[in-house]
Amino acid sequence: MDRLPQELVIHILSRLPISTIMQSKSVNRAWRNLIRNQVFVNMHFKRMVENDPSFILQIRDQPIQSQLYFGDFSSHPNDRNVTIITKKLTMLPLLTNFHLVSSCNGLLCLRGTHRSLGLICIYNPFTRDSIELPKLVAKGPSHQVGVLGFGLDATTNKYKVVEVSYKRIYRASPSHVVRPVNRLAPQIIAPSSIDSEVHILTVGNGSPTRRNLGSFPFHFMCQKSQVLVNGKLHWISYPRGSKAYLAIVSFDLGNEQLKEVPRPDCISSDRQFHELVVLRGCLSAVCFDYDNEELEIWVMKEYDVKESWVKEFSIGTYLPKILQPDERESLDSSMFYMPKTCMRVLCQLRSGGILLEYKIKALFVYDPRCRTFQNFQLTFEGIPRCFTLAVHVASLNWIDTFIEAPCY
């Protein structure tokens, strides 16, 4: 191998699975330095982006939520069925009692829970590089963390963690006093309004920095997955706290501005706006058509252009076979009325299939051409009741590496 040109060696090794590459670090110092090479890191990442997305999965029913699994798709040339291979990841002692927030360019954003409450950590689960960020600003009982976002600011090549917290404002007016049933109990003053405070943690060369951008008149819905498109994070929002109107709001990681994005026309009295997702690099919206009992996926073909919203997929009712015994015993068929709020869209595969999650317990793929479903059996140590999942592209990237590819 030493006799081959370095360019050829890079091309050969960049095609290997990341687990194999990490094992090759122990060959010698030259190989270890090569794996840290900027050109090699970029080439390997670009090849990973071209493949089907993988995912990071965190088991949620363990006493200490500190274990992650890596899930990857595997298929045989002569078999149309796709399988998922899960691998237990080695964790650092620092990473105990955490919540999986999101993934970007192979880096995970983790938030501490319980005793580690407030801790935020950026972690590459394969290189095991990690950095602990300043804890969340101490907040009083009127504050609560609403949503967290994580992404790369391509203008500075620095990563940013966006924290949106809510501050309830109380005014002592009769209209906001909640009268208790028990006349001897104290009166409770209900919040008259909710303001959103936005904090930014910037991670790059040097020490992480935190800034407060002030208050904004938006109340964001809890987003289960990372929605990063065109260098902007996206959330579903109630402008000024009103639930009568749902909006899509973006946060530009470059200029750090909040902006309302045109939403699709699918939102009406018979459709419920459920979540946002990224499908093949496009911002997409998921809603429920109660009249036809279908889950609809609308895709914005041209970013920030309202007229480019197109209804791309309609998915009917389906019950995955991978359910707990007490739920399965009462069912005679895999087809029945399923609450659409239990289903979450994850991503689109190269085959065109849509990867979905059901009740944070099961994964399956919907084939829009054949209108069929394929279940996946996930294997772990024991049988978990539920999990948290984030779409992930395995990489050798770290916060000081310049990635010349779109954020994933």
C-alpha cells in the first residue's frame, strides 16, 4: 500500500464502511494521519451521502439513557427486501443520562437529563471526538426549553446550537385568574402571553460562545427530528401563541434571522398539520386527510416558493407487525384504523420508498409505486419498548473539518 500514490489510496479507502476505516487506524501512524486528512474526510462523507441514510437510535426505556445504536440498511442484489443492521456504539463516560437531539454532518447533538440537566454535548460516535458546551442558562419556574436545533453555518464553517425557551408573562388581571374548585385553595394566575427567547451556542475554533438574540413572537411546536434545509432550521409555529393559525418558521444559521416560510395550501379544516421533514434535500410537510384516512406528504420543490408545494405522497392506514404482544393479541389483521398521529415520516430512500416510524416502537417502509409496506425487525440487547431515532450520515467529520457537501 505504501507504494501506491496517496490519491489512489484515498479513493480506495473512501469506499470502505466507517467501522472498517476506524479499525485501520491502528495499522500505523501513516494510516492514522491519512484518515484525518481533509481530502479523505470530504471524499468519504460525499460517498456516504450518496447512499441510503442510516440512523442513530437511542433506547428510551433503560434506567440510564446512555446507550446509542447505529442502524444501517443492507440489501442483496437478488433480493428486493431490505434489512436493517444495528450496531451498539461505544459511549464515553461523559455521556450518561442524555437525550438525542439531532444529527448534522455525522455529528450528534446531545442534551443532558436528570443530574446532567442543562449539559449540551457535540459527539461523533465513530471517531469518539466530543466537546462539552456551556450549560443552559439557569431559568426560573416561568421558563422552559421549547426546542433545540443544531446545524452548520456555511458562511463561517462553524456549528451552531439554537435553543428556544419560553417565558410565561403573568399579569394580575381578573381575566387571567383561575378559580380553584376548593374555595380554601389559593388562586392561580394563568399566563397571559408567552414570549420565545432565542439563545445561540457557536462551536468552532476556540472556546464555544453563547449569545442571547432576544425575544420573538413565535411559539414553536415540539419537533421530533432535525429539519435543516438551505442552511436554515425549520419549525412549526403558533405566531404570537395563537393555535388558530399554524406557520412554518425558519431560522437562518448565517444571518440569525427568523422568517415565516410559505406553507402549503393543504392546511384546512379537514387536514391537520403534523410535522416537517426533509425528503431528498427538500423541505416537506406532513398532514392528515381525515376524510380519506390518508397521511399526505407535501414537498416544496423550489425553496421559499409557495407555488412549488406539491402533494407527492398519500399513505393509507397500516399497522406494523412489530408490536408488543398485548397490542397484537386483539388484532386479526395488519390493516385497520390507525391513529395518524402515531406515524412519523423519517426520510426517503434511493429506491423511492418512504421510511416511517410507528409509535416510537417500529420501523417500516412504504413503496409508493406498489403501495405496499415492508416491516423491519430491529435487534438489540433485550427487547426495548420504545426508542428515539435521528436520521444520520456516518462520517469522520469533526467541528474543525470543512465539509464540502450539503448538511445531512
